[in-house]
Amino acid sequence: MAQEIERKFLLSSEDWRNQAENATRIAQGYLNADPARTVRVRIKGEQGFLTIKGKNEGITRAEYEYPIPLGDAAELLQLCPNVLDKTRHEIRNGGFLWEIDEFAGDNTGLIVAEIELPTADTEFVKPDWLGTEVSGDARYYNSALSLTPYSRWPR
């Protein structure tokens, strides 16, 4: 079974920007946002993807991702009730790839760092710019952000 093992963090400072490399615009929407089984359509740069994810079990869940034609992805995004807009920045640190998602639109102001790990108990060095871990907080799932954007959260 294909698995995603991922931890998510908020950021404590802007220092990550000095280390960021590739910046890629991403548009993504959900054909199904049920936490037990999400179906995501994404355009990342000039490539389309269809991704099916299972229910989270801690920081692990089943994940199947397939490249699809860009035109198909654009048409499928039109079927999604809400489309997330974000820019993904990449940072290599301590032998791992960190993906920093800087959200736009209704999620402006939210920046989340993610790291994918080979096992749930893999140790890694936390960069100085990492803040609070939000791996288990469902509000930070992209599927949840498509339904209840960051701008609508109570402050």
C-alpha cells in the first residue's frame, strides 16, 4: 500500500525564506473532502495530478497520486466547490525535504511547513524557524481549509 507519513508545523519566524529554493504555484480542489477518503485534483506548475488519500491514522495514511493531463486537471478543478491557492517553497535540511505552503485567497496569512518521513518514528532535526506542531489538528488539513478557510477561523 502506498503511504504518506507526514508531520505539519506552523512557523515561528520568517527565517525560512532565506533557505527556500523552488517556489511553485499550486491550485487544488477536492472532489470529495470526507476525512475518511479525500479525492484531490491539483495543478502544480504545469502538471496535473489526481490524488486519493485514506483516513489519517496518527501521521500516516494511504495515498495514491497519479499524473493527469493539465487540461483534465483544469476541467476537474471546475467541479470542485472551492479551490485552494498556495505557493510551495522547498527547503532541504538535515537530509529531508521541507515543503512550506504559503496560502493565498481565503487562506492568506497561513503558512505551514510539512515534512514527509519514511516511518512514523523517524527522528529529524527541527529547523530554528519551526513553530508549533499541528499534525493532528484537522483544521490544517488542506481538505478542511477548502471548506473552512483560515480567514473564517475565530480569533
